[in-house]
Amino acid sequence: MQAFSLQRGEITAFLSLVFVLLISFMAAMLESTVVQVSKNQKRLIADNAIFSIFGEYQNELLKNYEILAIDCSYGTCSSNEQNLLDHMYYYGTAGMEHNIQGIQYLSDQKGHAFKEQALQYMEQAYGISAVRELVGKTDIWEEQELQGEEASQRDQTVNRELDDFVKENQIILPEEDNPLPLVEELKQSSILELVLPEEFHLSAREIIPEEQASGRNLRRGRGSFYVRQGMNGIEERLLFQEYLLKKFSNATDIKGENRSLSYELEYMIGRKASDAENLEMVIKKLLAIRFGINYLYLQSDTKKQAEAEALALTLSTLAGLPAVSAVVKQALLAAWAFGESVVDLRSLLSGKKAALMKSNENWQLSLSSLTTLGTEEDMQDGMNAEEGITYEDYLRALLFLENDDELTVKALDRVEQNMRTEEKKDTFCVDSCVVKLRLQNTAEIRRGLTYQFPVYFGYE
């Protein structure tokens, strides 16, 4: 009987120990579950908050430029990162601590995020195939730029040789039927007055360079983020330039009435403060390209060569030095190419097409008409070449020949200014527009126990 009582006591102690262990295990499991659920809740709250603040993207920026970004100034004059954290708290993270580990602004790395989103939009809306036919033209654009530079150097050399001949031999070329003095005078005058059609209304708009994003010290982000690769390939460059052509105005396609500049693409190329200066810069670049095309054609046209040679011989003979006729001939050919280029530009700025390559059929200016170029007797408006190219086509070429980073920065200038003038967002700054954010969060689970976790969101 006593042995039985001892056995029952041992069983009771054992069961008690098992029960205590079971209760402890269940309590530990419950504690672990509570902690894990609390962690998940904190993560969910932080996720919902960051999703919510990125849902507050700048609507007009998306509507006008297809760009997603948070304006962290929220329409105020105060643009700082604390505004983002305050909005996190507003969306339910009160009690948590947020430390910004990484932040990227639209203007960082010379507008990399802006270009990235622009490319993404163009790929989705139009596809990379939209520019594949342009890829084969890029070599032509580069070749024409080089030809223009070489022709301009040749022109300078010829005119220098002619001046040396004239001074050395103390002769004076006759003025009658001699277009050379007039052409030299036109080269020194305003190119815009020479090429702009009568119906063209030259914009007087201008900006203050120091007020542009590219003219001030910009706020910079920090931290490392995924960077899209291959953005500087030929197809990507062309696709980004198509985006610029669609979103920004130029001298023959004005977009928006309240923009601070009317010739925005010209600004990206010329980088000057006024529309007039930027248009002049573009016209000079186009003049050089057209001059190269026309000068090379004249070197191959025997009939026009003979015309120039006959006039050169007449002028040099009347001056008493027939030996200079060869140099006068080349000077006349260069002057003739210049005059034809002026007429080409008039066609382009009138919305017409200029011939890509010259022939006897599409050549417009006679040698005799060169003596009235730029005068009241000048009636050359320029023809419309059906198989030619437009002013916008040439802008496409000039954009391709520019530095990509500079184009992106100048495009951001225009985005910022247009948001201020067109959308009345007076405090809008591209370096206040957040596109990516990484936070390190600390949340209290219970007294003495905290939980740290990261949260990331970005427009990608």
C-alpha cells in the first residue's frame, strides 16, 4: 500500500512537470506568434504608408510629361525630406522611427531617372521599332555635319587666298555683277533677318539662366539604386529624342501659350537665354550643313562650274589679273552655295521640305540672282521638295549630334519652367521630385523589444 502511494506521487510529480513544460512551450509559442504578428503588422503599416505617399505623385507632371514623381514640397516653399516622413506618420506609422537610407530625385545624375521614365513611356507607347528606320540615318547626319565643317573651312581658305591675291597685286575686283562683296556682307549680318519668312513671327521670350535647374545648385539624393543599363545606345538615344520632339515646342510647332520659351528644342541645342539667340544658333548649324551639301554639289555640276568660271574670268580680266580667275571661281562657288543654303533655310522655316541631296532640277538660286540676295529685290522664298526633309527632321538630326546628358538637363529646365508657368506651380522644382525611397524603420513591439526592417518603393 505504501509502495502504491509512492508510485502515485511520482506520477503526479512527473505529470506536473510535463504540464509546466507544456504550458511554458505554449506560452513561448504564443509569445513568438504575437511578436511575429506584430512584426508583420508593422511591416504592413509601413508598406501601406509608403505606397500611399508614392500615390501622391504630381498629377500635372504625369499628365504633361508621363513622369511619375512626388513633389516633396507638397506645394509649399519648404522642400525637405521631413515632409515625406510626416506623410508616413499621417498614413499610420505613428510610433515608428524612420531613417532615410536612400533617396533619389528626378534631377540626380544629370536627370537619369527622368530619362529612364521617358524611355519606358516611349517603349510602351510606341515601341523601339518606332526609331529603327532612323538608325541608318545617324551616319548620314554625322557625315553631313563633318562635310559642313570641311566646306566652311574650305570657304575661309579660298576667301583668304583671294584677299591675299588682291592685296599682293593691288587690284580691285569690279563691283558690277560681282556678288562676292554682298555675300561677305550678308555673312556678317543677322542670319535671322536673312532667312526668316515674312510671315514668321520671331518670339521675344527669354529666361534668366540662373533661375533654371541647370543654373543653380541642386539638391542631391543618396544611396544606391538599380540603374537601367544601355540607355546610351543609338536606339535609346533616338527614342529619347523622339520623346523630346513630342513633348516640347520648336520654331515651326509651338506648344502651349504660357511657356517661358517658345523654341524649346532650340534651347536644348543652343543653350542661350532667349528664343532669338537659340533659333540663331540652330540656324547657323543648319546653314553649315546645307552649305556643305550645296558646295559639294557645285563641285560636281559641270554646267554651274562653267557659269562660275566664266564670271570669274570676266571679273579677274577687268581687274587686270586673269591669273586670279581660278581663285575667284572657287570663291564664287562658295558664295553660290551660301546663297542656295539661305533659300533652303527659308523653305524649312516656312514649313516646307528642303531637298536632302541637290540636283539640277531642285537647285533654286541662279548665279545672277546672288547679287540681289537679301535686298528688296530678293524674291526667293524657297521651293517645296516633295522627297525632301523638314525643319523638324533636321532638329532630330541636331539633337542626335548633341551630348545626351546636356539634352536631358536642358529638358528638365523646360519641364520645371513649364510646370511653373503653365500649371501655376510656382514652387515646383525638379530637385524636389522624389522617384525612389528606401527607409530603415524601427518599431516597438512591446516594452524592451523593438523591430528594425527596411522598406523600399520606387517608380520603375
